[in-house]
Amino acid sequence: MYFYHQGSRSIQKKFDGARLAKRLEDIRVHAELWPDEVDQINNAPFFFLATAFNESVDCSYKGGEPGFIRVTGPNTVEWPDYDGNSMYRSLGNIKMNPNVGLLFVPFDGISPRLRINGEAHLITDPIRVAQYPGAKLLISVSCNHIYKLSLIHISEPTRQ
């Protein structure tokens, strides 16, 4: 699976961004979680989940006590789903299209943002789900692209 598709490539070419995009892909994109990323995920109180199927696009907040989402393998993460509002937009999209994006933003102005693109699987095995009291099911994501980006501080322009 490619990190950039033809649409991305054509715009990179138009705005002379292909070299930088390629360099970022070479040094920042990976398929197995680095130790600091494992810590960031295992201690995250929330993240944002993006899903889509045809015209149904959804971005939702997923949160809980730190540790509610956890790394379960070198390139897998897992979290329980609790019925928050009975809409099941994210889960419905995942059922139809397993491609997802996860975004971890610490909001401390220092820590890097972490993006994960991967393939989600809905886990309904009662024994596994029972490990999380009240959970309806589990979502496991196999990470295809992991991308960490440190915040870039840009000074405010001088006003005249």
C-alpha cells in the first residue's frame, strides 16, 4: 500500500513538493510502532478516528482513562467500543470499509502528533470483549502507515 496516491502526487508536482514529501515518507513513515509511540498511545486519554464509506464520512472522538487504547503488537492497536449514542457511524463505516485513520494530538504544544493509517477489524468474540466491562465489541487496527510529526513553531509575523 502506497502512502501517497496519484492525487497527492499530482498536487506535489504542481507545487514543487514531491522532493520534500518523498523525504518525509523516507524518514518519518513506518509500519511498526517505535517505543515512544507505544508510550504515547498507551497513555493517551483520547484520539480522533476517521472512517469513510461512499458519501458517509465520519471523524469521531474516542476517549477514556489512559490505557483504554493499547498497543497489542508491533503494528496493532486495540480499544473497546461502548455505545455512546447508538449512531454507530464509525463502526458502520468500518464494517463496509476497513480503512481508518487515527490521530493522536497531545495539545501540550510540545509533544509530536501521531497519525496512523490502517485496517480496522471488529472483534465480537465474547471472551475478548468481556475483558472490558460494558464494551459492545473491540476494534483492532493493523497499522499500514505510522507517521509522527513534531510541532513546528513559527514565530508570529511582525506587524507594521
